[in-house]
Amino acid sequence: MSAPTASFLADQGLRLLLFGGKGGVGKTSCATAAALQLARNSPGTAFLLVSTDPAHSVMDSLAGSMPPPNLQVTELDAQACLAAFKREHGPKLHAIASRGTFLDHDDISRFLDLSLPGLDELMASLEIAGWAAARRFQTIVVDTAPTRHTLRLLAMPALLHNWLGALDALMAKHRYMRKLFGGAVHRDEIDAFLEGLAGSVKQMEALLRDSGRSRFVPVMLADEMSLGETRSLLAELKRARVPVNDIVVNRLFSENECPVCADGRVQQSRILSQIFSSPDLFSHTWWGVPLYPKEVCGADGLKAFWGD
């Protein structure tokens, strides 16, 4: 494999570029280096690099270096996002619950204060959907959490559809009673809130599945465990209809006289041969990134990551 000039670094039509895979394979380096290169190549255009991993490391990857002025860097804080969401929309959710249930005020408040599984992914999905809808950025580059969390993030649009359906069902009782006793049903701010959220979710789902505007790039190492997890990730992405064209194999040993490296090359060659002999895997475009002599971080190291 030669040093890559990958399509996802040249395609100006991409609005969403996600890097994902097993923990510890170099997703953050890939995402950060890609965002920096995109921003350098188009200095008059705004880009966003966002981390959805609860264990953020984008700032560690930058190592104190300042990103270009046209690149915004954000490490999502799910709890802060939730607090902001509740401040803005909590009264509306409370009104929906009170209209559609027999719970009292305190019971509804306790329910809405619950910390539910998948909360990080829910908040990340809503934030990314908002940024994408606002069109402030040419491309949003996402450094995702390890595979399990990432799959929950990608499943969020469908889950949000179900959640919105449940909220709408609560509202159906209220609409029926209002029509029964009032004779007419007028759209109010609660209806506008649900319609706006549903529209945002629909746009996000469409974006994730649009190969012309969105790309998911799995990152892996040339070892058995990473290959197995990448196969599982590809299967789930295919099931979710999320486009994948390119796969990055990180930290490949280069030719040299080091006996440890020689042994590593033998092991990696065995994995690469499995890839190239598997039609389902070899149908993708594979990019190899060498094992650098020291950790890739800071402006200079990240600039050289993709072979600049």
C-alpha cells in the first residue's frame, strides 16, 4: 500500500465525514489530520471537527497547536448538551407528558430527569443534526467513540423516530379531547416543536445514507481482533445503509532492518492477505498509513499523517 491520497480528502461535496472503529486504532489521529488537511486546502471555507467519544482526545492530538481559523474544534459534553436541551425544551416535554398521561407534576419531573442508556449518543445525534441543518460548515468531521457507541449513534435517527411517535401518541389523546369539546384543533408551539424535531431527525437520517454527502471511514489495525471488529462494523453499516467506500489500515510496519519490525510485518502481511482474498472486504478502497517512529500529534505530525 502506498501513501494515500484518499477520496474523502478531495471530495468537496462531503458534508459529513465520520471515522470509527475499535478503540485504540487511531481514529482520533485520522479524524484530526483529515480535518486539518481539509481546512488547509480550503482556507476560505468553514469546517468543524467534533469528538463524540466520552473519553475525548482531540485536544491531546493537537498537543497545544492552534487549528486554522476556519476549523472549529468541539469535544461534545453530553451532560452539558442535555442540560441545554432541557432548558430550552423541558417545559414542552413536560406539557406533552401532562397532556397525555395521568401522572402528576412531580412524577413527570422525575421521569424527565432520568439518565437513560444511550444518552451520549442521543445528544451527539441531535447536535450533529443541528449543525448539518444550519449549513455553517462545509464538512463536519466526526471522531466517533469506539464501535459499540458509534453503532448506537448511527441508530439514533430510527430510535428518535420511535420516541417522537410515542410523544405524538401522547398528544393524540389531547388533540382528540380538544376536538371533542372545543370543535377545532389549532396547531400550537408543542406541535411546532415535534414537527421541527421530526424534520431534523429525517434530515440527519437522509444525510447519513447519502453517499454523495456523507462518508463513514472505518479505521483498523492489521491484527485479528481489529479485523474481526471491522467486519462486524461493516455488516452493521451495510444494514443501516450508511455508505462506506474507504477503509484505513493504520500503523503498518515499514521495510527496515529492525527484527521486531520484521516480525510485525509478517503478522500484518497475514492479515492483509485475508483482506485481499475476501471479496466482501476487497471491494472497498484500502489505504495504508505507516507506523510513525513517535506518536502522531501536534501541527507538524498531523500534517504529515496523510503523506503531505
